[in-house]
Amino acid sequence: MKVPTRIIWALRRLVLVLGGGGFAAVLFLACEHVLMKESADGAPPATSSSEKYEVGRLLSRPGAPTVEAPERGLRPLGFGGERDGLLYVPEGYRADRPAPLLVMLHGSKGTAREALEPWLELADGAGLLLLAPESRVHTWDIVLLDGGYGPDVTFIDRALVYVFERYAVDPRHLVLAGFSDGASFALSLGLTNGDLFSHVVAFSPGFAEPAMLRGRPELFISHGSEDPVLPVADCGRSIASRVKDAGYTVRYREFDGPHTVPSDIVREALVWFITP
């Protein structure tokens, strides 16, 4: 007898597994309707646990720039094809003064421009480098592959190499952020690569499924109390509670509103990660 797909997904609910004397763990936090998702033919996408441990790691690291940097302002990355990405360099950037870098991941069916929109008016005042890579298809690997990591990770790593080769980045303020599907991916990828990212910002996430836990990035999570897409009780509120229990430093902000990112929440997140 074929086990219903919904039962398979329910059985795969992993809350927290901690090992021995270290902080080795697999963390899987999701709201119900995300756990119950199915592929087009009704079967869960094929992604083994061993594959998740072999992937999801970013190899790029900030260092002294080796390539002459383009002029300031907003420009496309120029190597992604139809779905590419954007980079913004603040007017006051100086090569002798490493700048904070925010990597922002869009929501489902989103674009780099939409991802950067809330940050562009703040970047010059904060001296903030902005990077917004676009997913290879309409949303991120981890959503489509049930926690799998694929070409999106490779593309993000390539985009980071591009930035690190051209700009001095402050590793103490290297932030991975996202909204909705992008927030779920930011949490998952950020926890997997917490030895690279100092901070992770998740606006209205649905779940977190890191391949492993590395480092201890600080976390900022926000969610609307009236969110009709990803219910706050099962998503943002639950995720914040569980990562706190896992020992992470978390700032959680719940606001009156739907599935969105209020400007005051963006500003609070900026002050939070930019402050020494």
C-alpha cells in the first residue's frame, strides 16, 4: 500500500537533534503547509540526508580586493543570464575602510530589484554594500528540493567571490537576509554557513533547514501577526523560539500586519546589525 505523501512529510518533521559534546545538529523547522508540499507527480523530491551534508557550504571569504572596483551606484552582476542579480556600492565607499555587506534574497517569483528596494535609501547613510542575487528559477532550491541545495548556492558563492575580489568587506558585519521564501533560504544557508555570515535577517520565514550548523551568527526574525501566507504561530514565532532554545542570540519582532516587510522593521534590522 502506498503511504500518502502527507503522512511521509509529517513523519519527516525534525525539530532539533544535538550531538555529544559539540554543537553538531540538523535543524528543521517548518509550518504545516510547507511540510505537506508535493511535487507535480505527488511524490516528494529526491534529496538524501547525505547529499544535504555534502552541499550547502559557501567557499568564498572576504579579503583584500585584487580586482579594480567599478564606479559607485547600482549595477547588474552581469553573469547570471536572464536571472542575474544586482550590486549597490554606496557613494562613500573607500577601499581602505572595509564596509558592511548585506546579501538580500527575494521572495517567490521576486527579483533582485524588489529585494533591494527597502534598503537602497538607507545604504549611503550606513555605508552599506548591497548584493541581491536572483534564484535560478522562480524561487530558491531549498523550497523546490525539500531542503536540497543546488545551483542557487553555487550562484550565490560566485556572486560573493565577485564582491570580495573588488571590495573590502567587514567580516564582522556580513549579513544574509531574505523575505518569505528568501527568508527561509537565508536562515537555512546562514545557519549552515555561520562561520561566514555574522548576522542573519529573516523577514516572514516559513521554515529553516540547514544542512549543518557552523558558527554562531546572530539572528533577527520578524513576522506579521495577520500573515495569511505563512501563519505567524507556526512559522516566525515557532522558529524564533526554537533557535533560541538551540543557543542562538535572536531578536524577534512581531508586528501588526500581513505578509510584508514594514519600513520600520527594515530600519530596526539595519541598526541591529550595523551597530558594533
